[in-house]
Amino acid sequence: MKEIISDESLVAFCGLYCGSCSRYLKEKCNGCAKNDKASWCKVRTCCLENGFSSCAECKDFDDISECKKFNNFMSKLFGFIFKSDRKACIEMIKTKGLEDYSEYMTENKIPSLKRT
């Protein structure tokens, strides 16, 4: 099993933190950036096409919830099931930056901020 480490490259395009994810830690997933099988993910595709490290870099939407790629049925379902708040993750990345965000997620051993 991998150790939880702070690494900016482990921040998923949608704001989740792969470095604290149990699937990543158990070596069952390479993380978002290296997961070539995730071609179905519209967020990942958009960020790769635009050269973004995450949706936090996008200037097209003041509110990330307005983006149809970020805020679609599957992401809502995923957020509900796992009680994750990707919007809050993106907002934290915007205010703290990738380095501080990944450190926060590592220190707290969480892959996502929790929906309240």
C-alpha cells in the first residue's frame, strides 16, 4: 500500500485529491492525471484540451456549477453517494493554490471536502 503524500500532480482535474483516495493508495488506480481509461470523463478531457491542471484555472465560469461538464448528472450522483463537494475543492484550490490544497488534503487524509 502506498503512503499518503502531498503531491500537486495527485490533484484530480475536478478537484478531488487522488493522493488520499483508498483506490490510489491500494494501487488499484493511477490517479486522475495518469488514468488513460478515464476518456469518458468530460472534466478530464476539457482540462487536458485546455492545458489546465484543474477546473480552478478555467475563466469561462465565475461559478463552476454553471459548467455543464463539471456539473452533470454523473458528478451529482457521485457527489451524493460519496458525500463529496468538488465545488468546494475547486474553490479551495482557487484560494489556496495547488500546493497548499494538496498539503491540506494530505494532512487531513481526505480525498474530498465533505458536502454539508
